[in-house]
Amino acid sequence: MSKVRAIYVWLTSLNINKLSHPLKNPKVGYTMFYLMKIKERLGNYSQLFNRMCNIAGIPCVVIHGYLKGNTYEIGQKLDIKTHYGEWNAVLISSQWRFVNAFWGACALGSEKAVNAAQYKPDENYFVPDPQHLIHTHFPEEEKWQLLEDPITFKEWEEKAYLKERFFELELRLLSHQECEITTENGEIEMMFALPKKRAKDLKFMALVYMKEFNEWKILEDKKVQHDFIHVPIAEALVVKLRFPKRGIYRFELVGKDTTITEKNYDFDWVAIYKIKCEQAASPYSGFPRVGAAGWGPNNDHRLEDLGLTPLKHTQGMIFAKDGFTKLRFKFEEPELEDLQLSVKMITVKESLDEVPTETEGIRVESHDKHVIDIETTPGEESAACVFALVEDKTYGSVEVNICNYLIVSFPIDEITLKDIESTRKTLLLAIEQKKLDLLERAVDIVETKNYERHMPKETDTARDLIARLRNIQRLMHDVLALDNRVFAEIRSYPSPIPEIHDVMKAALLLLGNFEEETKYWDNVQALLGKIGKESIKRRIALFDIDTLELDIALGARKMLGNLLIDNVNQASAGAATFYVWIMGVIEEVERRNYKVIDNTFPRTKRQKK
């Protein structure tokens, strides 16, 4: 890894535009020969990276394929002539990893002063996750996708256009997996999962463009926003978009991590979509244009910085029965009882500056809560923009926007009821299939849409299953993380104590080796010593608990008998790790089959035909 890293850093930090041509033409195959070829637009980074790796004795190949780069238009059909590209795969610790040194050469400073620009490596293109790179790189040879489930070229063309910042911020798509979207009612809702530990530090904005005469024109209005971005729960971002008329639109989500303070760091593209609006709502109604705090109490740190915590209404959207609702903010510091709050109620018909702040209906309850009574016109959407009077060192007392809510006063309509039922079906299907990624996505959508109250039992079942599957996954990773020396130690016993033999017999039974093959220790040693596709680690990594039959799981339990973890641990810490994984798998299979477990007999031997 260190050699590959050194080559990547050197190559991507080099400003090739500043290189002077040597007096003598460099010899073919030398580094300077390739650098001059790149400068003259007759060579490329992948060929030079490949050459340098070969010189260093590192296995490396050049991959040929398609790229979604600067010339890519969302949703277009790609051809090899216009979108051809090359990148590398390099063998690191017996595993092929990707490198794109050309995309990794990140220029800093003025674009005009090309020769004066500084370069630094872009870490997104040094050994990226294949699941990430596939969004922009498609190899001609399927094997170089390095994916368990390779995708077709058509699937790649239609795949959502996710940029580097999407993966930097550790986002996940909860909706709209394809780059082109069609709406028949002039509105769409998009959902993204946020990383739990970083969510509160991430900030996003939406840019909406309309195509007019083959040019993209940004939609701007002093009174109306075409986007509604809020964080309904701590780990989800929701973007609602409304379009003023029939046409083709481009939606760009940009974002950043507010904890990063580097000079050149700012908002950057997260995801880009092309949207076809078949029919806009008539009359058109966007969203009220609110203050700098954005939508909802979780969009900014302003409430937190003031020492206020929202009660009940923790989302950016509030459904108000008959147009009435209350906002409550709890505080701990006694001096905050004197904090002066105010509110502006606006619709799409007026701008924030045209409406005065109001203090009527605002009070303190129980010496620890600020309460704001909200009254809106039934059947309308409006925005409650909350302000606080704070002291500024330069300007003295100023009103600062601390949060904003979209108030929706009409009841649940038929479309929402259908969406609730559709979400329930998706959740039940995920529970039935017992796939961790599907379950996590389904629960995220339920929480994001605030539908849990409509399906509490199903949501609890899904969360319980997620916890169990994560536990199985963790136990499997513990086994895979064992050093090869641990496996060598277990194999080295000429005649191990029974505890180790029983544990390894049970593990191999789960993997498909019956008792006839593992009764004798020398057979177990041989199975543990296999390499490549038949290695014990690879078999465990590919193990699918969904295919394990109950009688086999019960057979593994029978093999372990009354063996306890403490007994195994005294004999071998490595065998104890296997024991914990085996018991986790057995208990999960037993739990799934509790209705028939009493009528199922343990099986440890191969069934006779």
C-alpha cells in the first residue's frame, strides 16, 4: 500500500503544465517520456501510473471503459467515443483496488493561471469503494466492476448521478435510484439517509434549473422557494420540489460538512437529477421563502447555540388540525426565561420583509418552556418563522431567525393514505426477505415520512430484525478479522482437546461439511488449510443464513452439547470467536423457525439418497 500511495501522491501533486521539455527527448518507457506525452495531450495518467507500478514491482492493469465526467449530461445515452476513459486497478494485499490518478489530480487556486496552480491529491480516487466508483466509471470488461452483483450498461446509464461529495458525507439513497425522474403532478419528494454521528454537522442547499431554449436557467423568486429541505429525523434529509410549469428541470443538491474549515472547502455537488414535469399543479404554489435558519429545528445549530430544545415538533413540517398548533421550546438556563421570541407568519403571497414580527400568543410556561400559539387559515400552507432578540457586539440588539416551520392545515388526503399503504407493503416485503440493506432503507423511509404511528407493530418487527442481522454480521466480521496465525495455531494441534474439535466441527457443518467429513481431526485440519475459493474465510464471508436449514442448525447445537464459552476460551481464543458466531447463527435460525422447532430433529450427517 505504501508504494502505491507514494506513486499516487507524487503523480497527482505534480503540475504537469509547468514541466519544461528536456533538451534531449526522453527515452521511451522513462517517466519523463510519459509526462511529456501527457503535457502534449498524447498520453494519459493511467498509462504512466501503470508504468510506475510495474517498475516498483506492483501488479497493475489499465482499465478501459466509460466515464460520466464533465461532458456528461444527466440521462443522456453514452457512447465510447465521447465518454471513453481509462483508470487503473492495482493489487494490494491480494485484493484488486481502483485508482484514477487523472481525476485525482485536484487543482487549487485560479483556473486562469494554469501554470501557477497548485495540485493536491483528491482522496476520492485512491482505492475507492467499487460500490462508489461504479456511479461514474463503467469498465468494458464486467470483471473490473469488482462487484458481487455486476450491473448492465443500461443500468449504469440510468443510475443516479452521485458525486464525490455524496460519498464524502457518507449519504445513502432512500429514494430515486435513477438519474431521470418524471412527475405527473408537479411535485416530487426525495429522501437521503444521513450518517448518525455527522448528521447535525451537515448542511445542504438545493438548486433548481429549468431548460429554456437548450439552456439551463435557475429558478429564482423573492417570495417563493421551489424547494423544501428539512431533516425530519436526525438521520434523514428530505427534499420536496415543486415545479411552476410543464417542462424539463435539473435539480442539484449541494452540501458540506460545517466542521471542515479548510480554505478552499465549500458547498459542492452531492447529487444531480433530471426531472420531467408532465403537468404542474394549477394554480401553482411553491413554498414560502423563509429566513437563513432554513426549514425545521434540526437544519441549523441556532436553537442549540441558544440553549433551546424543540418539544414535539422536531420536523420541518407540521400538520395543524383546523389551522391551530403550538410550538414549544424547552430551556435549562434560568436566564433564558427572559429571552424575547417573536414570529412572522408568511405565505407565498408575501416576502419575509413585508411582514412584521408578532409577539402576541408567545409566553413562558412552568419557567422552562417558551410556547408560541400558531393560527393559520385552514386549507392553506404557511410558514412560521421564529426569531430571537440577541445581543450582537457590532449592532447591539438584533432579531435573528432561529428556525422555520411549514404549517399544513388540511387533513390527510387520499394520495397520502395510498402512500402510507405503499410504504407499509415495502416494509413488510423487507421483513419477509430479511435483507439488512432493504430493512434499513424501509425503516428509514417510515421514520422520514413520520408514518410510524400508522404501522407501529411492523416497524418494531423490522427494527428487531435489523438488530439481530447486525449482530450476525458483527459476529461474522469478528471471525473474518482473525489473524491467519490463529487459523494456523488451531490447525497445528496434532490432537486437540475435544472443545476445539467440537467447535470446528459445528462451524464446518454450518458451511456444508457433514460429520462424515469432520469426525477425524486430520480431515478438519485439511479443510482449514484450503486456500482460494475454498478457504474457510471466504466460505464464511459468502455464508447466507437464509439458506441454512433448521435441522442443520440444530445439528450444530447438538455437536456443541453442553459446551460453554468459558471452556472454549480457555482452550483457544480463536476457537471461542468461532463459538460465538456459531451460537449467534443457531439462535437466529431457531428464532425464525420457532413454530416448527419442536417437530424438527437435529441433523449432522448427509442425507442418504
